[in-house]
Amino acid sequence: MLTISPSLLPHFKGFCSSPSVIMLFVYMKCRFSLSYRDLEEMMMIRGAKIDHATLQRWVKRFVSLIDKRVRQRKKPVQGSWHMDETYIKLNGKWVYLYRAVDKEGNTIDFLLRAKRDAAAAKAFFRKAFKENGRPDKVTVDKGGSNKADQTDWGP
């Protein structure tokens, strides 16, 4: 079973399930392509009757804890990156997804923005460079916002 750091225990105050069970299922939702109903069935196999809507609320509330831990342990990504942007519908609203991938196709970082402009592209690169280090080479498509002055992308 997962061990939860004592510093994280206040986040779980008021929940009927143990923190280790909650984090296990949040981790499983993030790591594997499981639906909330699949997770609900797995909870029943373990002897706990938890509704899929409750599991969804757990993921929404606790995924940031996993994200912080993963980013702390993540090593800088070197080599070359490919940056692209696309328009996606998220919670009923259209937003721009900026993302960088490495040569194997693994996502390095991403950023959601309401507008597609030079400021958004610069913000994405500043965030990506701050969290992952500067790559040797960045390949960008010829989108208008990506033609921003590349010397001003960040540290």
C-alpha cells in the first residue's frame, strides 16, 4: 500500500476512506487509461462501495498532489523538443493547448490558454524552460504566435 507523507495528511481530513486508498485510485486514474466506472468496480473488488462520482471528485481534488511530487523528481530534459499548438474543447470552452514533446513523442510540458498570441507562446516557453531546463534545439511550426522573438522566451 502507498505510504502518505505526514505533511499531506491535512489534505485528507474529513474523508471516510484512508488517504492511501484515495491516492492509490487517483494514481491509477492518472497512470492508466481507466474509466471512473472501472475504478468503481475495482473498489468493489477491494470491498469498498464508492460511487464513480466520488472517485471523480477525488481525482479533481488530489491530482495536484501527485503532480507536485512528480515534478519534484523529474529530471531535466535535454536534446531537441518539438513545440506545437492546437485548439481543443475543454469543459465546453475552446482553448489553445501549447505543448512540447521530445524526440520519442513524450510530452515534456503543456499550457492551456484562452488566446493564441505571442504572449501565450512566451509564457509557455518560460514555464517549460523553468521546469525542464533549456533544450539544445526547439522546433516550432510556422504559426503566427510562434514567430515571436525567440530570444525573449525566458531564462
